[in-house]
Amino acid sequence: MPKYTSLLSVLLFVAASANAADHAVSVGGNGLTFSPSSLTIATGDTVTFHNAGGFHNAVSDTGLFNSGAASSSGWTYTTPAFNTAGNFGYYCQIHGGPGGAGMSGMITVQDNSPPPPTFSIVPGITGSWYLPDQSGHGFNVEVLKGPGQDNGFLAFWYVYDNAGNNLWLVGQGSYVGDTATLNVQSGSGGLFPPNFDKNRIVRTNWGSLTLKFTDCNNATAQWNPIVPGYPSGSMNLIRLSAVSGVACP
């Protein structure tokens, strides 16, 4: 997964660079001012200062950029790209000072980067999930398909009760985007075959379970029991196994 994340970062950077703009600020000329003195730009943009007249320079309050020594020549200076959102003050060393005194200006940088793509649950996440540090219990999840099962989701949590006995919790519900929300039941009363009798099974509402998937290999489980004696909690999960022939994403 890391190499794909790195590639996505590169692509987003290239896209942002392609859309970058340069903004002009006139220095002096008609007084001891920068024009415009307040400028709003986007991340990745640059600002070009041009001395329109007078003995001036343009220096960042924080040392982010510096046009050089003050001069009365018709100098032009372009800042490095502003890659971080925020407010960036600047001033003329001869006629102003840091913090907005005298001949000064402000560049406001707004983050226009597209939000990272969100993950959506797909059939390919079907499989076993667990937390390695707590190996010995875990989840089997299934994305349901078929008539009347659009966005259906099923999860089995093979865990233990407070007395150390096996406890199988069955969660069923639906998913939207990256999150499945499930009602959870526990069962009791069954006997081992051939003495099994489905009419003796007692199903008890145990609580709720939410599974949020970050990607095809990472998720978070959060549970809220209604059965006394079981605390609410959450834990991170990673994929343990997958179903052959079902791709993710």
C-alpha cells in the first residue's frame, strides 16, 4: 500500500502545480505602499513583486522570502511557491517593519488541494480481519450480493464471554461508503449434532457494531453492547485473509 500512497501524493502535487498561478504586487511608485497590500492566493501559487519606483525591497516577516537588498532599480522578484496555507506578512526594510508596521502587506494562502479520495466498501473486503496483538479472536466479514441484499453486510465476531467460553456474535446490517452499521445478536440453547434442534435456539440482542474501512487492508471496529457486563470499545483491524477471485478495490 505505501507505494500507491506515494504515487497518489505525486499525482496530487503534479496536478496542483499544473494549476498554480502567479500574482503581481507593485512596490512603491505612488507612495510607500504595496499594491495590492492584501492578496489572497492558493497553495502552490507564487507572487511576483515589481518595484514601480522608490528605494524598496520585500521581505517576509518569517524569512520565507526576501527580494534582496533595497534598491531603486526597477527590480522584479518572484517568491517560491506557497505550499502551506496561512497568513504571511511582509514589509519593506527601509519603510516598514515586521508585524504590519509602515510599508507592509499580507498574503493569505488558501488550501485548494482536492480532498483525498475516500474508500468505499466493495465485495473484495470479504474475508477474515483481526488485530495481531490480540490474535485468538477476530472477525469474518461478508459483503452481501443478490436480490434484496443491496448494500447488505454480515459480520461474525469469534470471541469469548466474560467466563472465558466461546462467544459467537453475529452482526447484520448495511453499509454506506466506507462504513458498515450492524445490529449484533448472540445465540444459545443449541446442542451438538445430531442432537441439534433449531427450535431451542435463543437469540439475544447483544448491541451494535460499526466497521469503518480505511482501505482494502485496514479497518476499525467499534462496538456498543446493551448486555450488562460487556464494555463498549474499539480496535484497529487488518486483513488476515481474502476470498480467491474477488478483487479489492
